[in-house]
Amino acid sequence: MIRLLKFTQKKRKLTVKKNKKLKAFLDDELKEMEKYKWIKSEEARKDLGEICCLEWIKKYAKEFREDWENINGKVKDESSEG
């Protein structure tokens, strides 16, 4: 999942240059997922990898985005606009 997010960030390179808020959001989201992965992997005493990232997305991504946008303002993803 982390590889997928990094690929998505590369794919959106032009958009991210135009939209610093999107880049900040993606960076903060990735940091939170990596923290979650680290904590869960430490508890299990083994690297849980992408399983934790998927779990974080299912459990926390929506709430994270809502909280992040309340603090930093709405994220406008220009790559999804037609």
C-alpha cells in the first residue's frame, strides 16, 4: 500500500506542484499510516506490512481526512476533475 501511495504521488506530480495542500495531506496521511504500521508490527513482533496500511485506511482514513481538513482547509484534488 505504501508503494501504491508513493506511485500515486509520482503520478500526480504536476497536480501536487500546483496544489501544495494536496501534497501536505498525502504526506501527513502516509506518516500516520507508517506510525500505525510500526505500532501494530511492534505488538506482533513482526513486520505486518501492507496489511496494516489497508487496515488503517478502512478504520481511520475518512476520519483522518475530515480532521485534517477541519484544521488545514479542504483538499482539492485537481487530478479527479473533468
